[in-house]
Amino acid sequence: MTPEDRLPQVVRKLQEQGIMFAVVGGFAARYYRNDSRDTKDVDIAIDDMVSPAEFAKRFVESFGLNARTARKADLEGGTLFAVKNKSTPE
């Protein structure tokens, strides 16, 4: 099942639970920009909750899918890799 095929199920489940959300990323850009961009996933931003990361993980896994977490720096275009000096002697 493709992400596009599964999206109506995800939207329905979010709406049933009264959760505010937005479809974002390449999938959304394809529609807003009338772009032919190909993407293999659907990114969904979920409104702030008590534990949004845990909710999102359980929600994604309820469809039998694997959940991955994006760091705040990833979303803000921050540094992906850092070189740190070791502070203890070897």
C-alpha cells in the first residue's frame, strides 16, 4: 500500500480522535504547487499535546508501520553532524 493509498485511513483516524493536524512535506507540496515531485512518504504535523512524540509513535505503529523521530534541528535546518572534542584523557 502506498502512502497516498493509506492517507485517507490516517486522516479519518486523526479526525475521529479530534486531533488537529496538517499534511506537510513533499507530498503536500506536490498538491499546493501543482508539482510532479515524487515522494515515498507522507509527513504529518500533529498539534502540540502532552506527549506528542509518544502519541505519534503509537499512532504510526497502529498501522503496522515503523516510526522515526526527527530532531528539532532537522526541522529547523540545523547541523546534522557535529565533531566534538573529547574532554577526558585516553
